Amino acid sequence: MELRGSCNGCGACCKVLVLEQSPEEVRQTAALTRVLGIPSDHIFAAEHWHPLTREEAMRLNAFYTSRVRADAHFYTCDRLGADGRCTAYEERPLVCRGYPWYDEPPREMPLADPECGYAVDLPGRSA
């Protein structure tokens, strides 16, 4: 398996973000980890990620939103610049740093945009 490509800066992955946690759960986790002094993506998310309805998420990125399960919690990040680039790149959370496969092997999955810079050659699939 060979990973090809790299981030092309389209910003699609930041227009609509998905978490299992609700906005209230994000705020609670951020508050707890802040008090305990534990580094956490939730602190960044509580400060910069804003909840979206599924309809709002569809308007921002229908390609990705339509491929995410119906009970997901949608967010958008206020650190996404007008040019599609992250204005907090050096302090961005791990959830952003690991996109799209995080610590897992590359696999077929719905990326944020059909023109996303990431591509992978998977066994049995021609690139």
C-alpha cells in the first residue's frame, strides 16, 4: 500500500467537522481537562468549533456530510481562513493533525472532498 499525495489546502476537512460528542459534552470535557491540566483536543474544540445542524453542514460541504452517519454531531472551525488554510496551524489539535487516517493504516473512506490531496493505492483497486 502506498500513500500518495498530501494536503492541497482546499479547507474542505475544516468546513464540516464531526465528533461523537455533543457540544455540551465537548464543553464539559474541556472544562475538566483544563482544571486537571491535561492536554486535550476538547479545549481547542470548545473554543473554536461551533455546532452546526445537519442542514447547515450540508450547505457547507454536502459531499462529506451526506457520507457521515445521521446521528453525528457537526461543527465548523472559526480558525479556517477565507483561503481554506488553517490560521492556527501550529496549535491545531491532534484530530486535525492526523487527518485523514490518524494512526491507522490508509484505507478507503469518505474524505472531505473529491479533490482532497490524499490518495492511496489499496490492494484490488487501481489508482
